[in-house]
Amino acid sequence: MIIKRGNMVSHAGAIQWGTGKVMEVAALKATIQFSDGIIRKIASSHYTILHPADPASFVPIPGSIPVVKVRATPVRKKKMKQPAA
């Protein structure tokens, strides 16, 4: 299989990754974003275990997932000075 940018592939040894979209191809490796949300770099020597996949099976991870910030410590209330009697 010829690996080109934009191709949809599946990894024969890791089906749980889902379908991957080839993001970048260099001389020695390809960068692939898989449906499980992880971007992996696959060495060109392992291209033989990549197989064509159905483009409809690729589920991209949304680009902007809202982040909910949780404070590690509770908010402290300011102490008010008591008037001198």
C-alpha cells in the first residue's frame, strides 16, 4: 500500500486504535491520527501492516474540547477585621 497524506488506514496489529488518517509522510515515518484520539508515528518499515480503511469509519476527535478546570484547594473567604471596642 502506498501511504499518502489524507489516506485512511487501519493497523492490522492494533485494531483497537480504529481507523487512522495519515496526517504527514516523511522519508522514514508517517504521522497518523487514529480514531482513539492518539497521534502515532509509524516507521516506513511497518507500512506493510497498514491496510486501506473505509473513510466513513474514521471518527475525528473534536478540535476544541471544553476543559473544565477544577481547583485543587477550596476558595478561602477573606477575614474581616473586627472593629476595636
